[in-house]
Amino acid sequence: MKSYVVDEISSDDIALIISFMDEKTSSSGMKNLYWVDLPFEELTEDQRDHVDCNPHRFAVEIGDNWIKAEFFIRSVKKFKCNCGGYCDGKQTKYIIRYIDSIISSLDITT
């Protein structure tokens, strides 16, 4: 799986990230695994056209000293559909900016 990982994060800062994610995102039902909806303007043309598959999301996982965002976009409603798959360049940049903005807004040093 292709992903963006930021590691060497202190346990206190990991707790801040978990609190942020608990408040701002959707739980996957698994501990420290979250779903983040992609904004409509970040969707590919296929994803926009697949209204029945919306929302489209990416996974963010948090470990003991790291946060990882997957570069794979999933439909919430349909597991097998051609609108899901690896990010395009625009989506990849969005995900990196998303994770970096969390780290910046929480004043975390890595």
C-alpha cells in the first residue's frame, strides 16, 4: 500500500492527534483507524460521476509514534467499483497537506 508516514512523534503528541481525529473524522470501528472524506472538489471525474458511491474516503492510521495516511481512495457504499483506487496527483497532494496541517495546527515537532 502506498502511504504517507510521519514518525518519531512523542506519545503526548500522539494523544493530541488521536483526540483531533476522534473529534474531526469518522471512526472505522477499529482502534486508531479513521476515515477522512475527500472534499468534492478533490474527487476525480469518475468519483464525482458515481453519486451512489459517495462519500469517497482515505484511511488514516495512528501508531505508538507515527501517523500514516493511505494513498488509496475508497467508496463508503460500494466495495468493488472502478471509482476506487490509488490517488491521482491532486489527491496525493491533498492528503499530504491534510496530515501536515494536523501536525502544524497541533504544534507537533517531528
